[in-house]
Amino acid sequence: MSPETVVLISLWLIATLFGLIYLFLRWNFNYWSYFKVNGPKPDIYFGNLPSAVTKKRHVIYDIWNIYDVYKHTDYFVGIFKNRTPQLMILNPQMAKQIYVKDFKHFYDNEASTMVDEKVDFLFGNNPFSSSGEKWKQRRSEIVPGLTLNRIKAMFPITLEICKRMNVFIEGQIKNPSLEGTNAKDLTSRFMADIIADCIMGIQSDSFRDSNSPLLVLREKMFQYSPVYSIIVGLLPVIHKLKKMRFITKEYETYFVGLMETAINIRKAGTETKVRCDFLNYMLQLQQKKNLTNMEVCAHSMTFLLDGFETVSSILAHTLLMLARYPLIQQKLRQEITDKLGKNRDFGIIHELPYLNACIHESLRIFPVDFASTKICTEPIELINKNGTTFKVPRGMIVIIPKYPIMMDDEYYPDACEFQPERFLEDNGGVTFGFVQIKAALVEILTKFKVKPNPKTRNDYTFDPTYFLARLKGGIFLDFEAI
């Protein structure tokens, strides 16, 4: 065989290989056109959500662009996450229908397909990542742990931690920095002490000890593998064969050790045995249902996941919005002064409608989660705006783009403006997280004025590397004693 023939055959084989790869990458890209569902043309490698992989910007901006293009013509559109077809809901009424009337068809969250408790026991037993009956069971075990009476019983602890936070802020004022106070660091210290004392029953003072393990390890809590995400996007079957770990092994080892210490201290104590807190409830549940210490740890981790990062983020961003809008800040301070004075009664603190509205409006602009990803657990037929129908198959991911809807002027006029009055009629319920946020804001605003530090950007650009809403570059505030 001549050298020229060898070269030609080699080139032909290479071309054939690349052709097969190309066909493999595109083979199902006609999925939505086959079902006559509109949608944007996908990128051959990244589908319609390239930022989920590239991290050049937050993936919500990819979702937002699709929403803006199709919101007037379609109730839902078909997109691709890498090569996997997913349905995106654009109409708020249809989204509400999925959450309420048709909830039985969308029972599970996408997270339930990503984790295996054999690989990641703590996250695998979180209700958010559980499915079906397991979700029901986990939720029924956790919810009674933070009843109104328990939250009320722990309120004095919350107030004591608020006082320590104010002392910390006073120290920041006495020793000012050009970049001000890091709001996320401040609120994380606050929540570290709340979680330690209210959930674990352990004394902590993160405002004095910057090396508090709950603080140091919080950045190491989650692990994310972009390589794994790309491979799973191209070959979804991998994700069934190999589940990834969300909670790092290092954090799991530390947290389990901390919880076992807390359990042993509580069981050995006398006065603490009757303390009406979450740990007391968990030990009662352990005895009643014969739970292992690891199962107790998993339930406690649920509050750490739902409370630590979520509540500290909401509190930091609410402080930011109040700093950006001083007139609203003063109006809220006046409400606090008029209704509370020096009284910090648990009942009265929930009778502050403007405070509640400020938190909800901040949540609209900086939501805990930008979009919901639900799994179709039972096939259902949806009707599009033009009258065509699509039967959602079992197992398909359905995206509800909450943030683009909440930032749409059609539903929230002047959506980019901070206007708490939108939520004055929304009283909400009494939850553990909201109690901490309200108590912290009351104590801070009673004693300090809050201003944005020049280091803080003045827009709403999100950090593309973080799964929750987090202002890119961080939140830095200046406090001034009143």
C-alpha cells in the first residue's frame, strides 16, 4: 500500500469519526420540532444554557434571554441542556398550575436524580433531594422540629446573638476599613452562632473567633465538578451510573463529629435535656423511630443547608437594598421605633408589615433560587398559547424561570426598583429563618444607619460561580451609629 493511500485512508477515517461525533451530538436536536414546540436553536456542545458550563456569566441570564424572546408568543418552549431536552414554562399561571393543581405530576425536584445517599448520605436524605414517599417521610420528620412554640422558646438566644452582632459592628466602626464591612461575612457569623446554639445546642461566638469551624468550612461545604457536568450533559446515562457528591467528605466528617459531640453532651446533661430546641426534638424522634446518629445528622444538615447559606444571603442582600434606598431604610426604622420601642416581644416583631415587605421585595430581586427544576413524575398534557398540545413524558425536567418572571415589568412595574409596598398585603408565616432575619434587621437598624461602600457594585450582576443569588464582587457596607 502506497504512502498516499495510507494518508487518504487515515484522512477518511478521521473525517468519518468526526462525522459520527457530529451526528451523535446533533441526533436528538430535532426533538422539539418533531413535537411542534417552539424553542431556540441549541449550540452543538452546550445546548441553550452554555453558561452552566462556561461560567462566563450566571446561567440565569441564558434562561432570561429565552424568556424575553418567547414570553409573548408561547406559554412554554423546548430547550436543551447540553443534549438533553427540557421544557421551560414561561406563563406564570401555568407555573402556578404546576405548583398547585398539577403538583402530583411534578412531585420531585431535579436534585433527586443527581444524588445517591450511598455516596452522599447527608445530602441524599435532605427532603429537597428526596423523591416520592421518601420526600414525604423526611419532610414529616423535620417540619415538627421547628414549631411556633420551639421558635418562640429559642427567641431569647436569637436576641443574645443579635447583641453580639451589634458589638461586632461597633468594633468595625471604631476600626474602620476602606472597604467597609463584608456583609456576607457578618451575616454568616450571625447564622453560624444561630445554627450552633439553636440547632445543635452548642455555645459559639463566631464574632470573636474567625476560625470557628462552621465559618472556616462553609466555603468547603459543596463540591462542584464542571467536567462531570459536561460529561453528563453529553452522555446522560453516565449520571445514572455515577452519582456525584454534593457535600464534601471533609465537611461531612467534621459535621458528623460535631453533631455526635452535641448529642453526647445533651444526653449527659441534666438541665439541657429539657431545652425546647431542635436537638431536643431530634433526640426524641431518634428514640421514637430508632434513628441512627447519621440520620439525626442528616436531618440537622437539612437546617444547616436551608438555614446557613439561605438566611445569611437573604439578610445580606436585604441590608444591601436598604443601604441603597436610604428613605426606605428610614421608613422601616420609624416603623420599628413606633411599634417596638425597646420591647423585643416575639409576637410584636411579627406585627411589622413594612419589615416583612422589605424582606420579600429583597427576595424578589435577589431570590434564593432563580429557577425551579421539577421532574415530571406522571405524564400530563399541556396546552400552548397557540392551542397546540404537548404531552410531558415521565422523567422530563421542567424549568420554571422564577427570576425572569419576578423581574418582568408586566407583572412587577418598575421591576428593577426596590419597592416594598408591593408586598404589604403579604404577611407570610412564622418560619425559623424569617425570625432570625427580622430580629437581626430590627437590632441593626435600631442602632445603625447602613450605607453601601464604594467597593460594592451598584447593579444586580450575579456571581456566575455560585448556585444561590450572590452579587458579583461581594457586598460591602458602611455602618454609622445613630
